[in-house]
Amino acid sequence: MSAWITHLILAGSWICGTSIMSILVFSSFWIGWYRLGTFFILIATRQFYPPRVRAWPRFHQFLIDLKPRNYYASAKLRFPSKKIEKKNCMLCFHPHGITSSGFTFQGVYAPELAELNISWFVARAIFWLPLFSIVSLWHGKIFSADKNTMTRYMKTRQNLGFIPGGFEEATICRFGVERVYIQNRKGFIKLALRYGYSIYPVYTFGESFAYYTFPYFEKFRLWLNKQKIPTVAFFGNPFCPFLARPNIHLLTCIGECLELPHLPEPTTAQIDHWHRAYVDALCNLFERHKLEAGYPPEASLELL
């Protein structure tokens, strides 16, 4: 039961925050943009100006102590053969899924990764959501995944964790289908080359079974993603639909280190080369562990 509490706090605050913002947007059709603008100013003032939300380590530890991974039928974390260094490492999680169970509970709130002092990066839009933004800031190590913020932390050689696929990878999520949005995601490779980072591909098997999703109008929804608008419709736990289905088996595998050279000004050809190397490493990771995850031998990873 304690594992449910963590999921209700995180997923519940996310749903509430998203709902409030959605209501404000749709309300503009009846109350007018002038009043809507006032609401946005109030929210922005509360979120981004004093009193600022500070890290709350006890709350972070409280969520970990509730053992949120016990919510699932099983949740296992696999490490690479060589120990992950405590600096200059980038952990790239796939797939995004709907609520990112792998990234959240096998990454951000995984006690096994605490000693690596990882800074976690999420979509900037998260920090516009009432409630959920506060819960995220209480963690103390969750930041906006915009270029400037990531660059600032990479200059200090801190370890990073994030989901390269972003909103688009959530949009293409289909129940039981293994898909990643990676073909045109090269910005993180450029940053890794520029600051001499090693990259670890991370894949969570079972993420695609967490929710039933709405698969239609994919191209239109991907277009909306370019405007930083998330576009997903889903159904998970029958007793609480915004929570993931609890009868799934999660297996999060951290792949072997992909050591990139330090190239302060990487060329397009160099970025393309190391991007292909990363995609190959991700595909190899999937093939290497799919049988352990209970997938059939013919299972494949779809690259978009």
C-alpha cells in the first residue's frame, strides 16, 4: 500500500497540474484572453518568484522509503559491467512512455543511483504545472532540460540523466509496441562531444505495457509537440486510470559506456557518426536483454 502513496503523489500532482493549465486554456474561449492572462501571471508569480521553492531532502527520502517500485509486479535494475563514473557521464533513458515509470522509479528515485550524484533534467513545461512543479523542485536535483541549463551543469562535469525522446516519444507510445523517437535527436550528442561526456543508453522493458494509449492523429500530435504541447490520452490502472497498470514487469537496463571524444566544436559529420554509434548501442542493448525481459525472440525496437 505504501508504494501506492508515492504514485498517487507524483502522478496525482502531475494530473492536477496539467488539468489546471488545460482548464485555463479552454476557459479562454468563454472568459477572454485578458482574464486568462491574469491567471497565468498569478501562476507564474507563485512558481518563479519569492518565496522560491527549495529542496526538501526529507520529502525526497520519504518517497524513496515508501518503496514505490513495489507497486509493480516486479521492477529490476541492471548495471553495465564497468562501474559508472561519478562525473562526466550522461544517462539517456528510453522509452518515455506516459508517466516515465523507468526514468522516475528506476532513475530519479532509485537508491542504487544516489551515490552518482546525478542531476535529472525534464521538459521545461513541467515547471509551469501547479503542484507538480513544486513536488519536482522539492527533489532538489530536477532541472529544466533546456540547452542553457544543461550546459551550465555540464561545465561543472556533473552526471546527467534525461529522456532524449521528450514529448514526441510519449506521443508515439502504443500499448505493447517498443518505439523510440531518436532519429532526429542529435542535440545531446553535440553537447556530449563538446564537453567530453560518456553516454550510457538506458532502456526500460515493460514501459510500453503501463498504459493503453490513443494512437490516432499521430502526425498532428507530433506537430503540436513542436509547439511544446504534450498530446497523449491514456488509461492505466482500472481503479485509478492515471496510474500505471500495476501488473507489469519493469526491467531497466543501463548499457555499456559509449566513450565519446572531447571535441569543443564538433562538425556535423562527427555528430552524425556518434549519433549512429549511440543508436547502434541502444539497439544492441535492447537485443541483449529482451529475452530476460520476457519478450519473444522476434521482438524488435522501432526507431522513429
